[in-house]
Amino acid sequence: MTTSVAANTKGQRILLWTVPPAGALFALAYFLFPVFSPPLSPTMTPEQVAAFFAENVTGILGVAILCNLIACSLVPLFAVTAVQISRTATSSSVFTYAYILCVGVGLTAFILADYCWGIAAFRPDRDPQLISLLNDMAWFFFIAPVGTIIVQNLCLAISIYLDARSDPIFPRWVAHFNIVIAALLIPSAFSILHKSGPLAFNGAVSFTLRLSVFAIYIVVMFVVLLGVVNRQGSEGEALA
Amino acid sequence: MTEIAEEFSTGTGNTRNVDARRHVPGEPSMWFFVIGDLIIFGVYFVSYMYYRGQDQDMFLQGHAKLNLNIGAVNTVVLVTSSLFVALGTAAARAGKAPDALRLFGIALACGAAFPLLKLFEYIPEITAGMTPGTNLFFMYYYVMTGMHLCHVLLGLVILCFVIRNLRGPAKPRISFVETGATYWHMVDIVWLVLFALLYLMR
Amino acid sequence: MKAYLRNPLTFVWALLTAVIVSSWAWLTALATDVRKATEETFATMGGAAHHLNTTITVVVLLAAAVKAQLVIWLFMEVRHAPTWLKATTSGWLVALFALLLGFYFAAQ
Amino acid sequence: MTKSVAPASEPATTRSRPWRKSRKLDQWIAFWSVPFFFSVFGVVFVPLSWMMPPRSPSSPQAQIVDFMHSHNLLIACAVLILAFGLGPVSNAVYLMQIKRMSVSPVFRYTVMMGAITGTIVGMLFPLFCFGLGAFRPGYAPAILAMLYDFGYLAFIGSLGCFCIMWMAFGLAIILDKNSILPKWLGYYTVWQYVSELIAAPVWIAKSGPFAWNGLMTFWLAMTLFVSWQFIVYVCIFRAIKNQPDDELENAWLEPEPASTDTLPRASA
């Protein structure tokens, strides 16, 4: 029994250390993606969008392929978080389940966004209406995971607040931090309503803020989880 | 809620005595399911009749295209299967497990003939171009018989479990036999109404 | 086996089967000429239709109600069941066939 | 025989505590998020966007274009983006009750997978279908009509994932020996999922009772689903309430006397 428990935290640490290279690849994809620099404005007509895709086929296709490969590479971070949520001393696994379901749904949306961009660039001589449609679908799918990430953060935060252990799994500030991140992500959901200005989906508040907040979140959670897993020691409970 | 109360008042009674007044055959929770199912099918039947009234010619044309022979044979098959289930239940209650086993075996064989015959009915119809998209009559025909067919298939699975229960080394659970029988009879009743509505009425 | 033949349930079954078979034979005889036309036009969707017939419909629906009641009462053993169950199944049956016949005649 | 009569003996310890100190606070938060989620859902679909009750599949193209261009659809999408994450929470509430049953974990894993696919097809797809028309002007009417079909068919005609999910849920209730949820609810769930199947004709019919706004496929199925959902929640409420304290997953933490410093500090 003791051997399997020791292997438990080792496995968590191995998976956790796959996150920095994944994060680096995501950063690379972000800076290479023509659609993001600057983001396409919703005031463009379908024809202009199609023309943009025709001019940037290589870049868009390259990043779409890269993201297709690495789309799920942040899963280990979320999986380790789920394990740690299940260790907090709450009366049930309800937030662990909600967290896992949210990860599944949010990642699917992200992958669909990537597909839409890839399909649009695959045959740029398609009807401009269709290219533009695929691009817009991609934006909708790209924004949708905001909803699941907010709920994920709240699940984690509530589990931390309700952790009844005398020596809590997570430091309490992690809960505050998660709630702040969730709050900062809310405006980007409303970005689809605005055609221009900081709140439009290519604007400073909803686009730049969202991605930078998410990047900071991943880095901070990585460091926090390293500490949490290291402190877990030999204690290991089965989860859901 | 009433189901629980009734279960409380009747469930503790002697389930082996068929002549006992106020005996609910099978599990009351299964009756909850059966009655609910009958109500849903009832809504289908009534709405079918309502829409039939909107366009009687189309429905009359549809009636004429169904295969009355297979329909009638299937009705007899299901009623026969129901008889053997009823006899088998009585035998199981009387403690004659081998007899009950044989009777349920015949019932299962009859029941299994139903989907096969249904297949012989569906395939020529579909190849002749009569699909759910043809008109409202055929939509109703396929939806209602299809739903009923799902119930038949589920019923066959339940009959298999009843047979396993009767065969098992342990003493058969009469309430389980009755529960399965109740479900199977419901499938029969639904078909009797369907037969009249789809094949017979004018 | 003789015991099964003499079982009241078997009589019920014989009655049910007789009703089914006779309605089958009756309607087949009625529709022979129509059916001939139908089979010819089986592939083309034009086929001949049945004629509206109130007598057939009423007889057939009432027979179905009686058959359903026999199965509920004797096969399902609702005869021995508590009053609430008897009331529910009978209520279902009466309401269903009242509505069916009501809608049928409302359309005439 | 009398399994479904759950002993309603509520442990006295839970009653005396204020709700913020309840040891089941996590379950209650998750539970009460569900009515909130469904009200948001209802408001978004009915009075805000009039997506529901569904518009006719055979409405003229001009009407479809008008509808797809309405700004309220975008607002509805924004609210949905924020709220649809709560869908998984409501499924987690089911999952927790299945975990307490005496059945194999295979049931809750099935429900879990069904819940993920169900959330995707049931929420994500209509979300992007109905938002795009108003998002960028200049789309051809044919494209808007396609999105209209896509949205309604994905939302009303999504069948299989929910069927498997509710089948596993119903079977778990029927097979359970711990009497977590009443047995008749299991049978009720089975007919709910069978009636889910009857939505299949929406893929064929363009008008009448079997179209996606039809009497049988929408109104009957919706009536069954809503009443079932409501009854399930009442049953789950009772299940959470009746769960004895020593069965809680944090029961190891706190022996009988409740010492204040180990209690959850709800500082939020």
C-alpha cells in the first residue's frame, strides 16, 4: 500500500512538469498566429475576412496544426488540480466532478475553434461567406471556454474555502486569486456584443486582458500545485 | 408518492397468495412505470386521432397500404405470448418452477417472432418508398410502431432475466416474475390498440 | 398440459384470438377489391384508399377496448389488485377510448 | 420489498447548525446553483431571445433572416457563455448521488461521459449557431437559414448522448441497494429516456406534430422532461438532506463533538 501511495505523488509531479513546455508552445502559437496580431475586427465584411485568410494561409495553417497537436496539453495541470480538489475535506466529490466535466467541455470548444480556423485556411479560395463564417464560429468557440473556466475556478475556490482540515491543502489566498481571475474573465464574454472599442472582441479589455489573465493564471497555478503536491507527502486518497 | 404508501401497505403482504384481495402484482414501482408509459402512448393515440381528423383521405390511403396479414399475425403472436407469460406466472406462484420455465420459454419464442415479422413488414414498405417522411400517417406509423418495438425488445431482455431467475439455483423471486409479466402484458395492450388504430379502423 | 387447456386464462386467450382473427377475415373480405388495386400500385404512391366507414371503426375500437380490458383484468391480474390500481387502469382505458371516439366523430 | 421507504430519520446534529456551518455546505452550494442555472437558461431562451418555444422550421426565409439578425440573440449568447459552465455542476450533483449508491463506478463514468457530450451538443452548438447572424452583418440568407436549422436541430434533436446518460442513471437507481433515491424514480427515468428517443422525427418533418416545434416532439417531450427534472431535484434534495453525517466524505476529520476550529470557515 505504501509503495503505491509514494508512486502517486511522483506521477502527479511528472505530469505537472509537462505543463511548462506546453505553456511555451502555446505562447509560441499565440505570437505566430496572424489572426491575433491584431485580432480581426467584427466590422470587416465577409469578403475582407476571406481576403485576409487568403493572404495569411501559411501562418494560420501552421498555427492551426500546432494547436491541434497541443490543444489538450494543459490537461495535466487541470487533472492535478482535480486530484487536489478531491483531497480537500469537503463532504462530497461534487466539485471534483464539476471540475472534470468543465475541463472536458471547455477543451472541446477550444479544439473546435482550432478546427474552424484550420478548415478556413485549408481552402482559402472557398466562397468568402463560408470562410468568414468559419472564422466567426472559431471566435465563438474560442470565447466559450470562458464560461467553463469561471466555473472551474469557482469550484476550486469553494473547495478551498470549505476545506475543513486544520492544515488545509491549498493556501487560502489561492481561493481569493481564483475568484479574482474568474471576475476578470467575465467581461470577455460580453465582447461579442461590441463592434469596436476596448470591449469589442479585438479590444484591449476583452482580448488582451483575457489572454494575459489566463497566462498568469496558468503560471501561478503551476507554482501553487508544485508546492501542494510536494507537501502531499505519502498521504494519498483515492479520488472520484 | 402514493406508490410508496401503497408499497408500504401491500408489499409486506404474502405475495404468494393469488387470491389475497388487494395484491399488487409485481413491484409497485414497475406499475408507476407501466401507467406512465400507458399515458404517454395514450397521448400519442389521441393526437393521432386528432390529426387523422384533419386529413382523413391521406390517412385512409395510408391504412390501405399497410400489411394487414402481418399485422394480424403479430397480434396473435403477442397475445399468445402474453397467455404463456400469464400461465407461467401462475405456475411459478404455485411453486412449479420447471413448468414455469417451459412456459416462459414458449412466451419468449413467441415474443422473439414479433420483431422478425415486423422486419418483414418494414423492409418492403421502406423499399417501396413509404418512409416516415412520406406523410403524417406514415410518420405516426413508424414512430408509434417503432416506440412499441423498442418496448418489445426491452421486454424480451426482461423475459430473459425472468427465465434466468426461474432457472437459478436460488428460489425464484415471485415478485420479479410478476414484475416482468406486468411489463410484457403492457406491451401487449399497447399493440392491441395500435392494431385497431393503424390496421383496422376506417 | 390438460390443466393448462382447462385454465380460464386459455379461454380468455381463445376469445381474444377469435376476435382478432374474425376482424382480420372480415376486413380482408371487405377490402379484397381495394387490395387488388393497392398491390398493383404498391410502388407508386397513388394507391387506392379505404373508404370512411363509421361502423367498422366503432366496432373495431370497442373490440380493442374490450380486448385491452381483458388483458388488464385477467392476464395482468388487476382483478385482484387494490382499488386504486383498478381505478387507474379503468380510468385510462375509458378516457382513452372516449377521446379516440370523440375525436373520430368530431372530424365527421 | 419496502426498500424505497427511506428512513427519514434526520441526524439531529445537522439541524442545530446555521447553514453556513453545515458540513454539507459544498453539496448545498452545488445543489442550489441548479435552480439558478435553469432560471437563467429559461430567461435566456424564452423572454430574452424568443428562441424557445421553437420557431417553425418552415417559416419563410425573410422571417428567418430577421430573427437571426436580432441583437438580443447576441446578448443571449453572452449570458449563455457565462452560464453554461453551471451545466456540469448540475450533472455533478447527480454524479455525487450515484457515487453513494451500491453500484459499480461504471454507471457514474457513463453519466460523466454523457454529461460532457450532452453539454457540448446541447449548449455550445446552439450558442454559436444563433449568435453568428447578428455578430457580423453581410451574410447571405441561405447561410443564415442553414445556421437556423443547425441550431434548432442540434438543440432539440440531440438524442443519443442523453439517452445513454439517463439510462445509466435510471439503471443505477434501480440496481442500488442503499436506497439513495426511490426506486420508482429509476423507472420514471427509464421512460423519460425512452421518450427522449421520440424526438428523432424532427430530423425529417418540416411541419406538423413531429416537426421541431411540434406537439409531440417538442411540447410532449418538454413536458415530460421538465416534470421529470423537477421531481429528480426534489428527490436529490431529500437524498442530500437525509445523508447521515458519518457517511460524509469528510467524516474522518471530525469525530462527534464539533470543535469550532476545524469547522469550515466560510470567509467568502
